[in-house]
Amino acid sequence: MSFVVVARYVTAHRDRVLELLEPMAADSRREPGCLRYTVHSGTEDGVVVIVEEYESEQDFTGHCESEHFRRIVLGEVVPLLSERQVTTCVPAGSGR
């Protein structure tokens, strides 16, 4: 069963956030258990959406503990955000 994460960011610094997320996405795609990590520029002003898919919730936990996540997302991206919403998902009907 896969574990999906959808992060929605709102920022007045969208171009800078997208720039910071380029190396973040590349590093994340090389992590064990990462099946997908895509960054999207929202059609609304200042919105960035990240869709991530991992083989398991433990793989996502490992992602959150990675050096690049702490340095880029927590250290550089989060301070630029006015809103951050993270939703975790599992396939419907998975019994979870």
C-alpha cells in the first residue's frame, strides 16, 4: 500500500519557493521508498502544491528526517510561507 502526501503552500515568494524546491525534489526522488515527488505551481497566485508518494509511511518519516528536508523545507521554505497545509493519504478501501 502506498502512502501519499499532498502539501499546499501559500506564499508571497512563489518564485523563490519553486527555486528552492528544485534541489529538494531531486534529492527526495533518490530516497529509498520514494515513488513520486512532484512540485506544481498553483493557478492561484502564491500557491505551490507538492504531491509525494512513498512505498510506506515509514519511508515518508525517513524523508522528514533527511538533511535536505530539514535544511531546505524547514530552514528556507517554511519561513517564506503564510500558510502550510499537509495532508496524508492512503488508497481508499485500504482498511486504514
